[in-house]
Amino acid sequence: MKSKTLWGTALLVLAATAARAQGPKSFDAAAAFGARQSVTGMRLSPDGSVVSYLTPRTGQGTVVYTLGLAKGAKPQPALLADGKPWRITGCGWVSNERLVCNIFGVVEDPILDYVRVWRVVAVNADGSNVQVLSTQQSPYSRGYQLTGGHIIDWLPDEDGAVLMTRLYLPDDRTGTRQGSAREGLGVDWIDTRTLHARPLILPRSEALDYITDGRGTVRVIALRVRSANQMDSGVIDFLYHPRGSSDWKSLCQYNETSHSGFDVAAVDADRDLAYGFKSQDGRLALYSMTLDDQRHEELILARPDVDVDDLVHIGRRQHVVGASYVTDKRHVVYFSPDVAKLIHALAGALPQQPLLEVADSSVDESKLLIFAGSDSDPGVYYIFNKKTSELATFLVAREELEGVKLASVRSVTYPSSDGVQVPGYLTLPPGRESAKGLPAIVLPHGGPSARDEWGFDWLSQFFAVQGYAVLQPNFRGSSGYGDAWFQHNGFKSWKVAIGDVLAGGRWLASEGIADPSKLAILGWSYGGYAALQSAVLDPGVFKAVIAIAPVTDLDALKEEHRNWSDFDEVSDFVGSGAHVHEGSPIEHAERFKVPVLLFHGVQDRNVFFDQSRRMADKLKAAGVRSEFVRFEGLDHYLDDSAARTELLRRSDAFLRQALGM
């Protein structure tokens, strides 16, 4: 037992019954790293006596367990989904005995092939009284009931009730007692036990979301602005309720395409203001705006180098206590001195796990659920009792990796062809502080409007354990570094983005880290596109290419959204002109001079399966040595331990053969 000082009180670091397991006697790296996370989505009951969490089953299946914190308590199943098609994505407590869970599935459709469907369900901790909270489609409904809505206020003072958004479809029986003309997203108060509901905000067809003050009052509504052809324009109008009024007034506007305007993210009831993100000097900063006629703005937090991109919430009312940004690592600025002091003390007790967050709390916030990890630690859940100052180790996130020595990750920069310094992360094999002549992989991230962060990554860690150096570049086109770095995104500005990726490979070789004859590239989604397009732009850098669920045809990417309201947005994001043909790997299969391995899930709705199937056919026709692995019944994320294990095993074997290892 260890003890540390917290505000003059002993902070006891205890090992709970369900604490860290011993490392495996035999180690299958592909199976261990490919396994879905053993514990996800842990939440604490309102009284702080029980937790809930998700564990994987075979395929894409999931079980929700509850586990009491009392000594000797054993996990009890509450809800099970077999993944065919339904999967559980997360749960929260709506009372001390009842959970509300989000479920998701990809289902076949006679017109649209496959569609993604979300629902919200409630269940008692013992598995009884399962209720679907989302509205349901009927044979008379006009339209598709795809979204199930979401909880916007957990109403901690009302046992078992919530406020949630619900989608309403008009009914062909309009004019009869069974029919309804209501259409769009509204807000309902609903008793999760009986399904008794009453409307708080009537549905609006253009409604995108609603934001409450955490005390049961909806204060802000986000409305889509439609173009003349009724497509999404990417512009959002925010309206607000003045305190004590039921009238809606204009608050602000935000353009998702140009990132201009004020993007509302939360409401502070005590200060009667909204928090949101707005560009300052080309980078996102956190502002507040008063919810009154003055709509006074105040800068809360800004950085000269990176975006401020997230809010930090604590408590069942989800009050805002801070904001965060990423330089080489993620940093949090806490607005409350008491919260800052608490987090500082907890961080001092867990110095090897600097990625620390409050995952949940009891209603009175006397008990906190803490999640902490690092680059070489997938993470551990802890229970902190403020009254006794006890910090108890509870459950690990990836039990298959317990006892396995993992690699350290360090931030690096390297020069691109125009001299610009590109940031990224370098992972060397475990125990290696320096490297010379290693086999190496450049691993560009997806998106492209995303970025890699310092922390545990199962893909890079697998290859590092297998002896590879892994570079994850935050190429231009990545988000988080401001408008100048984002440029015109990684599709319109693909030459710059792919140029930065290629420069990463050249840097690994020039620094002697990589053996240039054993240098490969692997990517997922946009990263898969970058992997393929790098071989088009310069076939001499990488000696093998692995692309998982890649975009291969930019015109086809736009067409995949043809029947959806975001078609105009996606078309504008990808753009039109010569860069579309030049930037589509499928148009240049004859330029590939190295072997290619493709993976894709048949039910992928992010990037359609046909993108890889057609690419595989083009490569074969061009005489390029290639392999294509299709995963039946899986989507973009391949959220299946067996599939991910196969992906890792086949990728490693492919690279060893292609690189002559």
C-alpha cells in the first residue's frame, strides 16, 4: 500500500479485487493488440455505490455489466447485444438501479444497400424492464427513422426520468386519430420505466440539437440552414431562451465549412451564458456569450500555436470546469481552483499515468471515477473517495496487455520538402531510446480533419513490439493547428498533405532510423488514401503499402452521399477540378511499383466497400502484386477482435515478405 499527501490528508492508493491482472504466460501479439478493449464506458451510479461498464463478446457483441464497490461484489450482466446488427456503444445511470444505453447497428435496406441506425434503450441493473426510449417507425411513416436521439439532461433530481431529443416522422394516417403531422427533432421529458412522455420542445424539421442548462431547462437550439435545393449548407443558426422566457431569440451563427462564427458547446446556468468555440487569429479559442440581448462575448482561453478544442465537464449536471488543447500532449486548464487542486493531487499520486480525466461522479461528487493512462499504458479506472482520500485501483482497460512491456512515444518534427517543420510522433520498439536501420512504418491518421495525439495506440504499439519504428505525422490538412495548417483540407490540398507524409518517410531514412529498403506505409480511412496516393506521387519511397478502408476515388466519395442531405457539403469538401482525377489512386494503378495489401468491411458506410474492390481490380489489371481482404458483416471500424487479429497478423506477414525480413 502506498500513501501520498492530499491537502494534508493521507491519500491511500489501494488495489481493489478487480485490479490489474498478471501478464499472460504466452503472448500472441496479434491477438493481444487486436482484441477489443476489455473495459469501456465505465460509469458511476448516482449514489456512488455501483459502476457499469461494457465488455466485448464474440464478433461485435457487447455485454453491459454492473459491479458494486463493496468488498466481494461480483459483476452482474444487465444488457447484451450480439452485434448482429445491434451493438451497445455506451450507458449512463438514470437512477441507482436503472441504466440508459445507446445502441447502434448497420442494417440492410432495399434502396440504400446498408444504413446506420441508432436507438436509445433503458434497462434495470438486473436486466429487467427493457424499454426503447426512441420513437419508432411504423409502416405508415414517411422517411427513415435512423437517429434514436440522445439524452441531453440526466435530471439527477428526478428518479428515472430524462430529457432527450426524439425524432418524429409524419404519418400517412394524418387526419385520423392514429396519424401525426409532427416532423423533425424535438425534446421530450420521459419516464424511462413506464415510457410516459410529455413534449417540452415540439419537433422542428431543421433542428440539429438542443442544449440544456443541466437543470432541466433547454436554453439553446441548433438549427440547420438549408440551401435552395433543401440540402445542408453547413451553416448552423443558434437560438436561445432568455432566462424565464419561452421565446426563442437569435444568438449566433456558425459555418462548419469555413469554421467561422460562434459554435455553441454548453450552457452555464449560474452565469447565464453559453460557452463556444470561435476563431481567433486563425485558431479556435474558447469564448463565452451572455444569453441576453447584449450577447456579450468574452475570451476565456486561447493559444498562439494550436486550437483550444474541447470542454471539460464534471458531475451529473455536466457543468463546465475547464477546457483543453493539444501541443505535443493534451493539456487541461481548469477554471475552478478547487478542481485544479484536486486534479493536481491525483496526478501526483499517478505520476506514470499523466493522461488523467474524471470519467464520472456521484451526484454529490463525493466519489469520482478516474481514468488514467499514458503512451505505454492503455489505462486504468480508479475510484476516488473525497471523504476518506482513498484512491482505489479498479479495472484495467486492456487486460490482454497486462504485464506486456510497451513502447514509449515521443513527439518529433521533421522538414517537409518546402522546409516547413511537420509535427508527429515516433514510436520505437520497447526499451529502445534510439534506433538505427530499423524496419519502419509511416502511419498517417484518418480524417483528414483529425490529428494524432500522444497516448496509447494499438496499431502503432503492435508494430513497435514487432520491431518496427512507427512515425505518425500530423501532416498539413490535419486539424488542431489552425486554418493555415488545415489549408484546404487533405483532399483539395492533397499534394501538400501527401508531400508531408512522403517527407516523413524520407526523414526516417535520412536520420538513419529506418533502413530505406525496409520502409513501408500503412493507413486507415484517409490514412489508407494517403498510403495509396503516396505510391502514386513518389513510387520510390515506400517499399510496401497497406490501406485499410481507404478512399480510392474522390468522385465516387462524393457520389456516395448523393441521396443524403450532406451531399453539397461533401461535394464542396472534396471539390471539383483536375485535383480530383489526379488525386484518385484508382486512376493511376499503373504507377504502383510495390506490393499493396487492402482491407475493407463490406458494410462500411464511411467509405464504401466498392472503393477497395474496384481498386483491387485495377491493381490486378495493371499487374501489381496485391492482396485484398474483405470482412463480411463489418463496417468502417472493424470492431471485431477476430477481424483485427487477422488484420494485424496478415499485415505483419505481408510486410515481412515485402521487405525481405
